[in-house]
Amino acid sequence: MSLTMRRRASAVAAALSLLFVAGAGEAAAATHHGRAKHHRHHHLAIKRNENIRHAKPSTKSKVASAALGSHVAFGAFAQGFSGSGLQITQLEKQLGGHLAIASSFQGFGDVFPDTTERAQAASGHVLLVSWGMGEDAASRFTTFTDGSHDAYLAQVAAAVAAFGKPIYIRPWAEMNADWSTFQPTADGSQPAGGTPEEFIAAWRYVVTFFRDHGATNARWVFNPTTDTYAQTTDVATIFPGTAYVDVLGLDGYNWGNGGLLHWQSFSSIYGTQYQRLVALDPAAPVWVCEFASKEPAESDGAPQDPDHSKADWYRELLASTDFPAIKALVFFDVDKERDWRVGSDAQSLAVVSAAVRAA
């Protein structure tokens, strides 16, 4: 990494740390009350830039606002991240710039941050960890509040506390989705789920447990998907409360055309759920924790689409002024259900590279 890139990385990390420290103060002041896999169904219709915190970000009117690409930190989950740890470095080389956030996935039973995550933190990345909380009856929400998992929670809390640096954790990520086995529903019928009230109680229990065990450097990301169709759970019914959430997260993808799916802009994917989330806590930053677009030049799980451009998809979202509360964009840079990689197309890579270098 060049000296300029190292200085930029240090500046980004320092700026992020400022807001993390502020969040820790808020967490300490709060009263204490008591997904390792990347899941997707093909039927989908598919914060902190740390020195900025909007008191009342506008979500309904198009008032003057900076372009999205000018006020976010960038990050990524890079293919094979949990293996050698080199993948995010390779992506940075492709992009020609430093990514502020390193995203990873941990399953229920894993203790983190692990060696790879610590190495990424040491090289100037803020850690964002998706924490799978189990997918069967042994991990229903009530099994957290009844203390069944206290021994495991204590292990993770101790590791997080020993890490010392702020670490962003998104437990039960994509919990609102109807394909999630831990979706909170009115009848509590999902295998690893329960009712909305039980979800809120479990979330608060975990957060309080970490605080009580010294892991005050944990930052908690409430992270539904962008989906709002009838079978999903309304985020307003499962929000744990501002004292238990540091960042509002969102996951959403442009799956392209095929079956019930169609090509969608970033704004059409994110607009509705963004507004609903910001209404829950207008002062909180929003992080896009997973996002990407299908590669229209490829038959990559959806047909080729000569009418659209991945580069234009990124240009449009980076220029959008509709999302002032979004403070981080974290690429899901993997060739998986689609070719989600920013480098799947040279023009797309050029657009994203320019934004990352300018951040």
C-alpha cells in the first residue's frame, strides 16, 4: 500500500473511531434491561461514517443533499475472506484504494474476532460481522432469554472485549425475510424464531449480556433486508429500541430479469425500507451491509440483459441524493447466485474504483 493510501486508511479509521466512541458513550448511558450462510430465494421482488450524525435526515422530500458516493465509507465482503484473509487486499488492489470496512460471516458457535478478522483490523479496517444465531429449535429466541446460551455468549463477549476496538455486529441478519428460519412472526412458527416480542427480548438480552460482561466496544447493527412484501415482517414490530441499536443496516440486491424478478435500480430496491428504518431512529446512521448487482453481460443465474449496464447501475446509486442517512456501502463481492463482483465488468470496476479512491 502506498504512503498516500496508508494515510487515507488511517484517516478513515480515525474518523470511524470517533463515532464508535460516541456510540459507546450512548450505550453506557442507556438503562440495562434484562448468519453464517448467505441465504437468498429467487422469488424476491426484490453508520456510521463516524464523524457525521444527522439529527433529522429527510426521507420524504428531495431537499438538497450531497451525492451518496460523497458521504459514505466503503467496505466489502470479498470472496473467500474467511480463508486466507488476502481477498479484501486483492480487491483493494483491483480498486486502487483502501476499503474502510471488512465484512465477514460467523456462525452460531464461532468465537470472534478470529485470526483473519484481527489481521484485517490491524491493517486499518473496521470489522463488520454477520453473526448467525442458529437455525433450528435449539436456538429459538426464548432459548437466549432463558440463559441456555450464556456460556457461549460469555466466550464471544470475552473475545470481543479483549479485542478492544469497536466491532460492528449484526446478529440475526435479514431477520424480517420469510426465507429466514429465525423470522419473527405473529404465530412464532419459524423453526428458530418466535414472536416479535420474543425477538426483541432476545436482542436486548444479548446486548445487555455483552455490556455487563465488559464488551462495551460492540456496536449493534439492526439489519433487515430491503424486502417489504406481505410475507415479510414489518421492521417496526421488531425494532429493539434506540438504546439497543447503534446502526440501522440494510441488505438488498439487483437480481436482474428472470421469473418474478426484474432489473431494479438501487433507489427502487432501497427506498421504501430505508424510509421505514429511518423513521424508527432518525438520528441513527444507516449502513448498507450487503449489496450488489447482477452482471447483465453474463448469463449468471439470470439471462444476459443487453438493455442494462452494471456501470450505469453504480453511477446512478453513487449520484443519488435520496439517502442522506446512509454512511456506509459494503459490497458483497462474490460470484454466487449472480456474478455480484464489481470487477465482473471493466466499466463497472472503473466507476467503483473512482468512488473508492475519492472517499
